[in-house]
Amino acid sequence: MSGQGNQTADVAIIGCGLVGSVAARVLAAAGARVVLVDAGTPMSAMAGTHLRNLPASKLDNGFYRQLVRAQLRPAAGTQTSHGLPAARLTAILGGMGPVWNCVAMRMNAVEQWPGIAPPEWDRLYHRAEQSLAVVPELAAPSGRQEFLLRTLAGVPASPAPVAAQPRSGPLHGPLWTGPAEILAGISDRAAVLPGHAVRRLVHRRGRVVAVDVVALSTGHSRTLFADTVLVAAGALRTPALLWSSGIVTAIGEHSALGRYLCDHPVSYARVVLDRDLLGVLL
């Protein structure tokens, strides 16, 4: 194998998104040497920061929305209408971490998998919310928001919790949570390897022992050896990597690979206000 030699870590994490970044922080705090491998390209000097934190985004919300839209592409390209036609992928460092909307709602009790007891759900949610810096709301509701909440009296309604840290200053605004914000301050214990695609996981006797990666800018390949490998490449790219590595888990006669995707969708609705009412609120 050609390339720049081998690299060793205690833990190799494939994917520098929210899951990979949180795992890296927890493991690094426990003393592990961690390397995160991500095929994405950094979008700013602060690699992996949420795109809302870019100065241009703070000055122009329309620029932010267009920037996010430009980073997303259909997961299935122009193929078929079946499967997941609305699924989107991105090719920037941190995956969906820099572009997610930072709304961090908990699932309703009826949506939660019964295999986990309610107290355990609460404990896990609490730990996740701490890791993502989730707050119930960033500031006091605006006049429009207060009016809508009063109008919806009797209906359970409240501002959505968001993953962001309040900051002072007229132009600074909140610090939205992305991979860079999660990894802040631990660069000496968790190294990020951007622009490197993982070709396959090397496994022997049922255990992954190394990762074959290639630098997308040069084509140079290398093998990264690690005691533990965590694949956090998202609901679509994770099973694709396992499949290409020859890792297939069978349940009966069928493979379980890619059949039980895990996601946390959030539904949105818009309220259309009467023009006269809108004038009062403005």
C-alpha cells in the first residue's frame, strides 16, 4: 500500500459530525488518544463550526440559508422514487453538524423505543443535552411569540430548546453548536484528519483492527491502526462502509445491514397571520 505510512491511535472515529465529536470529547476526557477521520472539506478557518457562526451568516440570514442549501445534495442522486427520496448528504467537514438547525427536541413518550426504560431515556437525554449545550430557549420570547403562545392557551406550546450558548455583543449573537464547538479545547487529545475518505475497515477474526484511508487531495493512502474503531458516518454512509468492508450481520436469512436506520425527524409548521394582526405585532 502506498502513502505516508501508518498512524496509530487508541480510538479511531469515522465521521466528525455531532455523534463523532461528542464521542471524541468523552473518550479524550478519559485519557484516550483519539483521531477523527472525515472526508469533508473545511468551510471556514474554524473547521467544523456551525455555519450560523460565520460572520457573513450573522449579518445576513438570507446568506446563511443559501449557504446551507448549497451544501446539501440528494442522497440517491437522480435515481428512483422509492427508498429515501428526501434524504440529503453533505460533503463538508463535520457532515450535518455544521448545517443542522440546532433544534433539540426530545421525542414524545409514545415515540420512544420501549426497550429503554423512561428513567434511562431521561438520563441519556440529559447527558446528550449537556454535550450539545442545549438550553430551553436563548432569550425571552419576542412580542410576536408571546402573542402566539397566549393565542394557543390550553394547547401545550413553548419555545423549542436549541443547542447554542448565549453571547453578549450586538453582532456576536449566540454560539451555535457544531463539531468545532464540541471539540473546542481538546485539540491536544483529539486530532481531526479532514479530507480523508475511508475505503474499508480492516477486520480479523471478527474484530476491526485498522482503517484504510485515502487523502482526497493527493490520492495518497495509508492505514490507521487503532485499538477501537467507532463508525459515526450517519444513517446512510455507515451501513455503506460496513457493506464495502464485508461486514454483514445476518438475522435469519436476511442481512440486518441498513435495514434499521435510526434518525430523529422534526416536523415544522408555519402560522399564517392575518395582515391586520401582523401590523399590530410589528
